[in-house]
Amino acid sequence: MTRKITGITVRSDGRLMLQFTVNGKRCTVYGHTVRECREKELRKRQELEAGTYRSGKALTVSEYCERWLENKAGSVKETTTRTDRILLSRINKTIIDGAGRKFGDIKLTKVEAQNVRDLQTKLSKEVSTRTTNDCIHLLKAVYRTAIEERICAWNPVIVKPLKRTEEAARDTIHRALTMEETAAFLEMAKNEGSWYLNLYTFLLNTGCRIGEAGALTQADLKKGAIRITKTVTRTEAGGYEIGKETKTAAGTRTIPLNADALKAWEGQREINAALYGDRVINLSEPVFKSPRGALIMSSSVNADICRICRAAGMQRFSVHAFRDTFATRCVESGMQVKTLQEIMGHTDINMTLGLYAHAAEDVKEQQIKAVNFI
């Protein structure tokens, strides 16, 4: 069901559609705001009048994907655009036959279901099942737009998602650490003189995401609790910046700090003051920085974690494991799931239950033995 507003059609999915005519040619543009639609209309009119506009039916998959990304710019987060660009680049560069033909070189309107099957098969041999499915899902969305613009008559992306065969990340690099692993890791991090020791302690005691911790300033600490309102994000160009919002709406939250978290916070502030001469507290500067004073990058932190794990003879894990560990310790200590959901910043309580409410085997055994059934 659609309705008209100032010459623009508001579709049932909330997107806006504007149709206009240039030299007898009917054109359509889409957007999320009236301004976006008008800007796209002006750009398309200029291209048509200058003779530089190419019909969608004449474009290759790669060329149309670039136009699709341009149309999305401004209506989604930069990180989303960057991720889409990476996945589409992977799709377009994939060679799908013995002749060395790249998928992106096929005409958009000439792609057949078998081409997509070949793409899926080739991707599954080069990247993980999850990435393969993400690529296929995104390609399907691109073709949905092409159908809306009446460039294509049907969607050739009809393959089913692959079943995951790899070991789940939550059981390997994203796993919750045991108490013994946690103690051994922190001890080795101290012995190795890790710059991120205070950060690791802070993450283990708050459940913060790495980007959230990296965006915290002294102004975010009040009365023994931190207020999370933003996060470090990657820009479309690949750099880092402090965004104006958290990962999700539920991500804006307050987390009380225990003694260990407060000690780590103050310890990092003392290091910053010694290195950067911050005698006068700058309330807008991040507390947890890189060794050079820049924003924290997860890749650098993960590299340091791997170094420490090798030194300690431990199975490696990622920085996200600290968040898993925090949640698991909270569950084992009897914290209510609703409270944990709010601390973790989960929009859906099922995510809290499904991802983190998995107590260790020995804890489950102890608790079930303590229950009287008769």
C-alpha cells in the first residue's frame, strides 16, 4: 500500500519514490527523505541532459553495485556502507568459471541463477560460510532494488543459504574464559608489560564493547558509574572516529563500576598523565588510548591478546571474549537476566539468553545438586 506526499510516493516499507520525465524518458529515484529524493532527481537530470547517464540495463553488476552504494550514502551509517562495499567488492572480483570471468563483469540483466550458484560455490571455498551467506544476502538486496527500478524483471538470487560447518566463534575466539584462564592471562599481560592491561581489566569487569570503552572520557564517569552514549567506529574510508551514538538504541546505558574497574580506570588515567602531561584533566579526551595516544583499534588489541596467549601457552581468543566472560560470570553469580540485558546493552533479551546465559559445566552440576525435587 502506498500514498502520495508532495509528488512523492511513500511506500509501505517507508521508503520514498519519486518519478519524473526527462526528454520523454520516465525516470525513478528512491530515498529515505524528500531531500534525498530531490537531490537524486537533480543529479539524474543533469546526467541525462549531459548524455553521461547510462541506463541500468546497460550496466554490469559491478557498475550497478557502485550506483547502488551511492544511492544508499547518507541514509545509513558509514560503517554499514563500508561493510557493504567490502562484500560487494568480494562478489564482483570472484572468478566464477574456467575462462576467468569475474561475476562483476556480467551484465546486470544477464545474470542467471546458475551464475549465482557458481558464485556461492566459489565464495564458500575462499571465505567463511557466514561471509558467503552475507554476500549472497546483500546481492539479493541489490537485485530487489533493480527490480523496483524496473531494470530487471526477476531476481536471480534464489540460492539457499549454506549451513554453517565451521566451529562457532563463540566456542573458540569469542568464548567465555574460565576463571583460571582469566587469571593466567592477566598475570602474563602484567609480566609482559602490556599497554592494554588496564583496558583488559576494565572490559572484564564491565562487559563493555571495545569500541564503547575506547570512546569513554572522564566526563562519562559520575558517582562511580559510567554512562555509555557513543562508540568508536570505522569510517567508510577505513579510519576511526568516535561516533555520535552507540551500536544500538539499547547501547546507551549506565554501568556501575566495581573496585577493580575503578582501579583500572584510575590506573590508566595516571599512565596518561605521566606520558602526555595531562596535569589538567581534559574531560573530552578518551581515557583508554593506543600507545601513541590515538583511538583504540580492535585489530591492535587483538594482536596484543594473541601475543600474550602465546607467551602463556593459552588458546587464543579475541577481545570480544572479555564481554562473554563478564556475562558468564554474572550469570554464574545469579544476576537476573533482565539486569544483565540492560548492562550489556542488548535490544532483545533473547540475545542475552542465547549468547551469554551458558554457565560452566561445573556450575550447572553444583546448582542442580542443590535442588530438592522431593
